[in-house]
Amino acid sequence: MKRDFTLEYWMDEDWFVGRLREVPGVFSQGETLEELIANVQEVYHLMLEDALPPITTETRTMEVGIES
């Protein structure tokens, strides 16, 4: 499944630095914009591998509202 995210990026001296705005903790850098994109994708996939343990039972989901 493909999901679209917003890559926010900037220059830090000669490096492209960026993060996914919708996913806290997905942050990387690269010497080129293409390298930054590849690195951010890798960080996102690594984060998913670490965050989601295998599910061995039936699960359900629901949306909940949280006041700020």
C-alpha cells in the first residue's frame, strides 16, 4: 500500500535535511535531494519494523477523539 506524506526539507550548509511532517521521528539528511528522499524512506520503513510487533490474534480499530 502506498501512502503519501509531506517531506519538509531545508539546507544545512551543503546538506539537504528533512522530515516527514505527519510522522514524528522520521528525520534524515542527504547530499542531494534524491538521497534525502531515499534516506527518509529507509528511516520510515525501519521505524515501522520496530514499532509494529506481529499480531497473532484478531484485531479491531476505531477512531477516537482526544481533546487538546
